[in-house]
Amino acid sequence: MRAKWRIQTMPSLDRRLRSPVGFRRRSRIQILVVAFVCFVLFYECVLPRHHTRTNWTPESKSARCPEASIAMEVLVVVRTGATEALEKLPVHFDTTLRCVPDFVVYSDLEENIQGHHVNDVLNDVSETLKASGPEFELYEQLRTQRREGLNSTVHLGSGPSGSPENLSWKLDRFKFMPMVNKALLHRPTAKWFVFIEADTYLQWQNLLKYLAKFDSDQNYYIGKQMWIGEVLFAHGGSGFVLSAAAMRTVTNHWRPRMINYDKYTAENWAGDMVLGKVLRDAGVQLFWAFPHFQGDPVSSLDHSVTKIDRRPWCYAPITYHHMRETDIRKLWDFAEAWHRNERGVLLHRNVFKEHIAPNLATKVDGWDNFSMDTEPGVFESLKSCQAACTARDDCLQYSFVAGTCSTSKEIRYGNEAVTRCAEYSVAASKCVRWDKQTDSAVVQSGWMIERLGRYIEQMDRSCQGEEPMWVV
């Protein structure tokens, strides 16, 4: 019976498919199937190569994320490199980028990290440029060998003037203009483009409040000012912002002159400076936004420092640079608690009073607070070093290791350490430590707690009341 059923039904089905009605139905089905397959291929294979979007939805959004509508008008752009991405990126997915509706990551290697796509920012540069220097040999290794291409490469840190021996650092300067161009193509409807690095801490709530004070239809280039020669630019590690108008202005200027600017980039060492030069050539001037944008991490920021007649204490922090993973998580937790309790705009002085000050003590073992004024003579202990600090009215902190006492009239938090900071670079916001200890002693640090209250009172008096001060 089963065989007979097949013989009877198959001709009937064949006749239906050969009929005009059956043919039209089959055509519609085929069209729908092809359209569906094309959509899936486009979504899975094309879109991820161009952008990374968070899993942000109104339903899943944390209650601590700001409700401001301007949040949907901002694209955050993270610039990184293969030598640091695995180490520095993941923490941001859990913290600083958690409330950001849209962000994109650009690097010198296309890959996926914790479910987020990292885009190759150099894939469209000219073949002539790729053949111009040894740094692009590293890029070619990354492109063809993936992360295995890093195995034979030496990676060094950078100082105040970069690191000429570090190929990944040298390659980074070529990323800036392609990054800006790609960001605009990726999100042409965005009103604000915020650029940070993988070790930049972004205070999202403060950023939104700040950007709401500006007009995105005007040419705005906002960041922490820095000079190299005669070129003024926004320091890349401190983060910077370009309005939609400025993005269109600078890319329209750069695209027809790309070859000339490639040559200029190859002749210089800082990509953020190159971007500043292109913006200046296009008629866009830098808006000096210090102290909202910081080149220092929280650990080494001197809250009493004064630059261009501004002191961080009274202002709202938007970024910190050179932030370690542990420091990012700690500051994120503190800021989240602050906003959860609806305490208003978070200021630098709030960070100091409630995030830093509670950790200060007269003695902390295995800690370096970056006291750099070496006291004359040989000291026996931290206690004798504390006495030397007490004898100076302006001394606020001290450190001791292996008979050496160092003091400071500034307050810096510092971080855990074994060896003492031999030299602190203000330009690079980095500590250069001794290669090795002379003995088994571990650095100890302390602060003049009885003078801390007076310091805070003096700093508070420098503010104009309790309201945050904004650079506008």
C-alpha cells in the first residue's frame, strides 16, 4: 500500500509544480529563501566587520545608566593594538562601556574579544604606505599570521617621547586618520564622536552632561591640550571629542590629500599630533578641556596642580589615562555607587575625598606614593622619614626604602610596589622603577594625616561653591 501511495501522489505533485499556479508559488518560496539566506550572510559576515554594538536595550539597561537622550547620539571609538588588546580591552566591556549604546573598536588586527568585534583600522591604507617602513612588516605579520605573528616581535613600553624601538608603537601613529574616517562612515548620523585608548577610563555620565553644553553642528575638537613643536593637539590617551561637523570637515579635507598626510605621518612620531595638524589645516581649532580630560591615572594625579589657571579639584572628571585594570574596576565601582545613590555630578574632589583619602595612612607596606624629593642623609626607618616630613611645614607625604627617605608637598595615591620609583615622568604619567632592589627591603609609604584636613579645606575654598565647574 505504501508503494502504491507514492506512485499515485508523485505525478499529482509534479503536475501542480508544472502548472502556472504551482510555478508562481514555487518562485515565491525560492525568492523568500534566497532573500533570507542573503540577509543572514550579510548580518553574520559583513556587519561584524564594520562595527561593534553593545547588547544595550531599554529593558536590559542598568538603572544606573543615564537616561539622557544624547547618549544615543554618541559613538565611542576605542583605539588599541594587538600587543595590548587582550590585556586591556576586556575590563571595559564590564565597566566603562557597559552603559554606552554604541561603540566601535579599531586595532591593527581584526579579531573577536569576549564576543566583541575588533576591526582592522589599517586595511584600507595604500600599498605604498604599507611598503614604507618596518612597522608595516609587523602589520603584515599580523594580517597573515594572526597573533602568531607577534611571537618574534619585541614589545617595549613608551616614554614621554614614545618608543622608537617598539614597532607596534610606531605603527600606532598611522591609525588616527583612518580611524576618524572609518568612524564617520560607520555612524554618519552620530552627533558626537568620542575617541579613547584601551587604558583610558571614561566617566560616561559626566561626558554626556558636558557634551550637552555644546552644539554638534559647530566644529568642535575637544580635549587635553598638548604641544609638539608648533602643533597644538588633543592628547590621544586623555581622550578627545569631535563633533559631527568637525568630523565632516576634517575627513573632507584629508581624503583628497591623503598621500601628502601619509608622508607627514611617516616623518613624525605621534598620530594624535598628526590629527591635530590635519584639523588645524582644515580650520578646526582645539578647545582646551583640561581638567575634565586627564593624562594621569587616579593613582598619580596631583589634585592641587594648576594648569592654564585651572585646578582639577572643582571640576568633573571625564577621562583618566594609564589606568590599570584593577584601578578601572575600583573607580568604576565607586562611581557606580555614587550614581546609584543619586548624589549628582561626580567631581575630582569627590574622587579624592571618598575614593582616595580613606586609603591614606601613616604607614603602608609594599606601597609607593611617588614621593620624589630625596632627603639628604641615611635613614633608619619609615618613622625617621616621617619625622623629616613633619619638620617641613609643606610636606604632605613620604616614602622609605633601604635607607632612603623621599618626601613630597603634593598628595599622590600611588600603587602597590616592591621597588621604589626612581623617576616619575610627568609627561608620560609613568614611574620608572629601579631594575632590581639592592637588598630585601620593600618600599613603605605614609601621609601626614593630621595635615590632610587642612589640605582639603584649602582646596574646597578654591571652588565656587558646591556646584561643578565646567570648561565651556
